Amino acid sequence: MSKTLFRLATITAILLTVMGSHTTAQAASSPVLGTSKIINLAYFYKPPEDSDAPTLAHNFSTFILTRADEAFRDQLIASGVQAPILQYVSFDDIMDPGSCTAQPYRNQVAYKIGDFCTISQDHPDWFLLNADGSRIKVDGKYFLMDPGNQEWRAFWLSRTQESQEQLGWYGVFLDNVEGSLSKVYSLGGNPANYPNDASYQVAIQGFLQYIYTSYFQPQGRPLLANIISLPDAATWFNYLQYLDGAMDEAWAVDWHTGYNSVSEWNAELAIAEQTQNNGKYAILISQGDQSNTNRQGFAFASYLLISSGRAAFRYTNYDNYGRTWLYPNYDIDLGSPLGSRYAQGNLWKRDFTNGSVTVDPANHTAQISTTPAEPNSTFTDVPLDHPLYASIKTIYNAGITSGCSTNPLMFCPERNVNRAEMAVFLLRSKYGNNYTPPAATGIFADVPMTYWAVNWIEQLYNEGITSGCGTSPLVYCPEYPATRAQMAVFLLRAEHGFTYSPPAANGTIFGDVPVDYWAKSWIEQMVAEGITTGCSNGNYFPEVPVTRAQMADFLVRGFNLP
């Protein structure tokens, strides 16, 4: 057969496979990844060297194995595992086993004897090529493939579908889904078709979209990925549109013995939280030495701060993925979370029905306590030791707030206050909880008559406490967060009347409020009246949004609420 005819026959076979040559393996049910538990442990990606199927089934909730591990997979199922056991498949490369008669590893789609030789000879354009036409090699025996090549995509899906349906797998875990070209560059690569990260990301996202919408989503089969070389959170969530979950393989700590900065740590926790909020699954892997229990405790406590039942954790290192490290803190019964994590000074804390978790991201320490939260805390997310608990409880007792949720009763202390909420807070503090503002007439172009706080906003304007945020047309910006500088003006005008003007500023109280700052006099008057002492290190942070907890404290002090 000529190369041209062989190529056409190959492509036809691929497309027939993808379009439905296997029609008898539709999933009878759709096992879910998430559980009702906060603590879920992940195991991957070969049968363990130091354990057995019953032990794994008892201790772990998320499983990833490879083709040729079907016997151990079935032992897990026989031991009670009901979650989908995902098939590990390499996403970005194929293996050169050394000869056309050697067996390639079966953790990839080109797993048949002779695959590499056939693809190399008949489909050279499937490879990711440098500007000079050379291929890009990884670890001496793997070659990167072009994620934008349609024929390669179809071949990849046909082989994966074959494994899924002929060998009884249900769901796939993709390894090495690149978030950028950084790994390619480190290998000396300079891809001809992808001059920058953006072009490479588009190709990879297109690959994910193709396999997800063509097969995994219609079949209800989970598709997860290890996203690596990630440049930013936006790329993670762009890819996540076409995945059911993703792995962060160096989460909360770095790859070796160091730790992330506080901002990096917070960013990783935020991504894991948002991933779960989006209905996706997060697999969070923290790297470390087995004997470093402090590091393990810090990483695990960080996980407990954000898990909602759609996240799995593992503490391990790259050289020991085949061993089951189990720690006593995995067996702690914290019960159910009473809310989200919240800041407590430089610490982060989360309360549970049977205890609490506290993490210090700067000093890399953590505490998991099994002492239940103190009783009689009004809001489930505001413990008695919250620094502004008294002020929050005061405005609740005064009827100024009913919280941000009623079942369970929550206050959302760290959420920003927007300008609409500010109007309600101020007028209720000034006139009492029974106050009802007059009906609105519709003076603000961006506050429709159906808007929930329209009456409060217009009354704030009628009393001269605000002039809006723009005049042509007159707009109020109700959903914009209120900054600490704006809050100073709002609060003092509500307290003293619309004609009030504070004394001229007479000095430099705060290092981040310059002499010519527009609200300097208002901010200094807040200090003079004992309403604020600033934030920290001699600063006021005038452009930072006010949180609900801070607003409670300002209201109590400004209006002398009992």
C-alpha cells in the first residue's frame, strides 16, 4: 500500500473509531468524584509497593492507575471502592521504546508495538517541531506531540476510547497538560507553530475541548488533568472549562524543601476554593519527605482550610508515588465545617463542629484542634475569639444586620462591603433598625427601581451623605466596593450631617495618606474621634475595600452603639 493510501486508511479508521465504532459501552451509571467527607485522600498511579487493595480502599477516596493495572483496579472495586478509578494517560508525548519490536510503556496512547515507528514514518507532522524541523525530546525517550494537529487529536481519542471501553475503565487522568511553553523551552524547544504561550494555550485548550465534548462529556466519563507550568490562575480556569477537575502537583509548599510565600500560598488556596465552587474537583499534592511531619501537618491543615468535599489531598514526593504514606492526622474527626476559612491577624482559621484548624502561612506552622467551637457564637463563621466578634454581635443585636446567610446563620466577615450595603448600614445605624426610607423616584441611572437597595441609596443622596460616583449621567455604582477612604466620608457625614466639614489635617498621621490626599482630613478626623487607629505599621490603607467585619467596628465606634 502506498504511503498516501495508508495515510487515508489510517485517518478513516481513526475517525470511525471516534465517531462511534464502539457503541456498546455507554456508562450504565455515573459514579461521582466528590464525597460527603472533608478529608479525601488521593492515590496514584501504579499499584503500591508497600500495601494492598483493601488498605487503599479503606484509606483513599480518589484513585489513578494505568493500562495493564486492570487486575489491581478490580481488586479495589472488590474491596468496596465505588468512585471512578481513573486511567492515567500521557497527554503531551509518545515513547520511543528503542526499536520497532519493543513494547512501549502502556501509560500513553501509542502503547502498541510498532506505534512509534509507524507514527514517525507516516505522520511526522504529528510531532511538535522546532523552527528547524527537529523534534523535541524529553528524558531521552519521549517526543512531544503537536496539540493543535487534528489527526493527532483524533488518534489520541481513538486509542483512549479503546482502552476505556474494551478494558472497563471509567474516566481518564491526563498527565502533563502544559500551561505554558516553559517546559518546552527548558528542553531547548522553540516550536515553529507556537511563538508564544498564548498560541500554545489555544492549541491545548482546543485539544481539551475536542476530546471532552466529543466523548467524555456525552458519556458522563470524568476527565481530569495535571496542569503543569502554570503561569496564572486564568489559564487554569480556561482549561477547566473542558475538564471535570485538575491536579496541582506542588500545592501549598514548593517542589523540594522550601515553602511558598504567603501571597503564593493564598493564591493556591483561592484557586482550589474556586475550583470546587465551580463544581469541579481539585487533587492537591504536597511534596515533602516522609519524616517531615511538620511539613505534612502544614500542608494537610492548608487543605482542611478549603476542602468542601470536592478536593483530595496527598502528601508524598515524586520518588515515592508507589508508596502509601499514612499519617495519624488523617484519622482526626473534625466533623462538619461551620463556614469558610477566615483571617485572624496573620493566621487563617476554619471552625468545625468538632474542632478547628489554624494555619500560619508565614511561619509554616499549623494546629488541628479537636476542641469544639465555643457555644453561643451568633454566626457560624464568626467564632468567639474573632478580633471583631463584639462589634459584629453588637450590630446584629441592634438589628443593623441580619447576616449574609440565614441557614446557617453567617456574617461573611471578610467579604467586602459594596456601596449599596454601605447605604443600608449607615442609615440603620443612624435611625435604628425600624427605620424605613421613603420610596425612591429613580434618580440614579445605574440604580433601577427594582434594585433591592434603591430606597436606601436615594435617601443617602437626599441627606447629602453621597453625591454618587458620576454626574453625567448621575450614577451611584452600587456594586462597587466601598474603600476605607470613602467610608470615612460616608460615616462622618451620616454622623454629623451633610453640612459637616472636618478640620483641616494638621500632620502626617499615616504613612500611606499623603498631605494632598483627597480624603486626608476625613481620615484624620476618624482618628480624632477614636473611630480608627489605622491598620498596621502606621498605615491606613485608604484605597483598600472595607470588609464587613471592619464596617461593624466602624459603626459601633462612630455611632456609639451599645
